[in-house]
Amino acid sequence: MAAYGKMAEVSPGKDTTTGHWELMGNYPASGTVIIDDLGEEHMRTGKTIVYTSGDSVFQIAAHEEIIPVDELYRICLTAREILRGQHEVSRVIARPFVGSPGRFERTANRHDYSVSPHPNQRC
């Protein structure tokens, strides 16, 4: 017995990396849309919101009252260490937000964990 299927991309990413993220089960969307779509579930379950956007970065969002900012930063540092190697992800972004369903807002506590420039790389 066998099975087959045809896949179609959901996200209009700028490069193939977005499609690869999509294949791995990450939710590609705008940050404001993703928080509106999944913020209430996040508040109910306490699970982080992990997604990517068109520029192929790894983002983790959390409500500041559910997961404190320092804990979100720790989670992002762990992700930064995991996402290294041959296919290293260039940025991991902490995306804290506040508010209630239908009225979520991102805060100024965003933090980017970028790849350090390679010492022998020319600009």
C-alpha cells in the first residue's frame, strides 16, 4: 500500500527558507496577525507562540503576564543555541505582548538574538 499527495505553499515568503519552515510545521504569518490568531490559546495553555515571517527569522511570542519577559528571553537564548550549525538561522526574536483577546499589543521589550558576524567575512 502507498499514499501520495501534492503540497502547496501557504506563505508568500521571500525565499525558499520560508517554505522549509512551513514544511516543518511552523506557522508563517505576520506577527500582529499571529498574536491575534493564537494569543487567546497561548493565554489558556501557557504554550509559547512560535512562528516565522517572510524574512525567515525564528520568532517566539508570549504574553508578559503568562511568560515573564526574562523567561521569554531565556527561551529565545535556548532556541538561539539550538538553531546553529550548517543551516544556522540568522535571528531569533523575542516578541512579548500584552492585552486581552481582540486587544493584544506588542511591547517595546522585543529582543533580537542575531548571529555574530564571522571574523573572516568581508562586508
